[in-house]
Amino acid sequence: MLKISHLTKTFGEKKAVDNLTLHIRPGEIYGFIGHNGAGKTTTLKSVVGILEFDEGEILINNLSIKEYPIEVKRMIAYIPDNPDLYDFMTGIQYLNFVADIFKIPAKERAERINKYADLFELRSDLAEAISSYSHGMKQKLAVISALIHEPKLIIMDEPFVGLDPKAAHTLKEIMREICDNGGAIFFSTHVLEVAEKLCDMVAIIKNGKLITSGTMENVKGDASLESVFLELEE
């Protein structure tokens, strides 16, 4: 589904990501863990084509993000850590705008928007301007906009930040359902307890370099993910 091979991204003299190789397969929820500045967001932005990278290759369904950016972006969705939405639009206008980009037919888009707006308890707010939304409401809208074209791969940067406990639980259930149906999710998080319970696979990155990766069971062993992370961070 997603193959990152020898990815290197440099800002000036600093290597933000240094020779990173990861493989995210269909059906996997893959957690990406690291301290602030470890290279997580740089990696995710490279995967979705926002940042150009210096070396390596990123393939999604065997297509290069560099060579086939439009084709690849049709198959994926990206939820950034701080959603940058069009505040002058209403919630429903924004969702229809995204649906137009992905050419979702009217019947399907209405069904999906209603489904997810109900799940995230946002239906009654869709007629309001996004400028009036709280951070949590904007996060919910960003999540819904990412789901309405039914992407096979979802890239998420700290997706639970700003979500209330019920919305966070709903998102976890949706993530599991997507992967059970053959999709894949690659996401960063600082909430190690969530990662430990939710993820099939996990990778820990430090100073741009991969420290360890594998199944959650193999990485943490008999310890907690938090204790393993703190030990590797020393």
C-alpha cells in the first residue's frame, strides 16, 4: 500500500529525515512515534506530496508520488495536525467543495456526508461558517472531508488532538473499519496509550532516523509502549 524507501529530506544543513524505510500494508493501522522535531510531520508531508524530498522513493499502490502525484492523491487522504480550512465557507460548502474535487456523485456524497456528520455530531453545525467553529469542530470537519471519497490510504498527523472523547472513540472505530476492509492508515501521535491499543504496527523515529519498527507486540514486548519509547529516547 505504502512503501517508503531510503527517504531523506534536508532543510539547510539539518537532515529532518535520514534514510527512512517503512512499509505499510493493506489492513494495517501503523503508528509513527517520536518526540517533537523527530521528523514525523516532514515524513508525512513528503508521503502526501506537500514536501519535495532529496533522496529515496515513496510508492503508493506501486505508483510514485513524484511521477504520478494526481493519480496518487486520488487514492489517499491527509489530515494535518492543524487543519487549514476555508473559514469563509460553511461546513457543508467545504464538504461539497472537497467532494467536487474528487468528483463524488450527488447521491453518494450526500449519504457519506450525512453518515459521518451524524457520527461526529456535526450535522446541525454544517450550515454555520467555519470561522465560528471551535478547534474540535474544525478537526471533525477535516476528518469528514478526508473520508467522503473513501480513500484506501489515510495519512494523519496527530488526529486525536482537539477531539472530545466520544469523537476520538468514533474515529478509532472508523480507522479499524477502514483497515478491516483492506485500507491502511499511517498516523503520528503523542498519545502512546492510544497507539498501544489501536495500532497493529509501530515505528519510532529519533532525529530523523528510524530507531525501531515492527508489530506492536514485538516492539514493546512485555513492557508498555511508553516505557520502550522513553528508554529509546535516552
